[in-house]
Amino acid sequence: MSELKIEKNVPMPGRRGGAAPIWPWPILEVGESVFVPAKRGETGTTIRKRVNPYPYAQRAGKKFALRWMKHEGSFGVRVWRTE
């Protein structure tokens, strides 16, 4: 405990407010979709868990659908905003 230095009057920085959103769920309009390519070795289950819009959808009262598919030579998940 002697290695720690106790200090007074050190200003505390403001809150960061969290990280910037990774996924475009808040700006996706009904009928729009986004394709997320799978990472190397990623399975359909793994990418669906990584991309999962449902926690956001429940908070925001929106609905989404996901489908595993091939797009422009790459496999991945396409997410549609349905409501």
C-alpha cells in the first residue's frame, strides 16, 4: 500500500458518455437494410450474435429481421428494419 500516492485537488475529467454506436440501428428506416460481412471463420450463429439488433429493438420499440446470405461474393448477415 505504500506504493500508492494519495493526492488532493486533482480535477476529475467529465464522463465520456459511452462509445460511439457501431451499428446503424437508430437511423435505419422501415424497409432499409444493411449487409454485415462475416469475419474469417465466423459461423452464422456467431455473426448473428455479434450483429444482434434485438436489445436495441426492445428498448426502442422497433422490429428487425436477419438473414444469413451471400452478397457480392461474401457471406454475412443482412438486417432489415421491418417496423
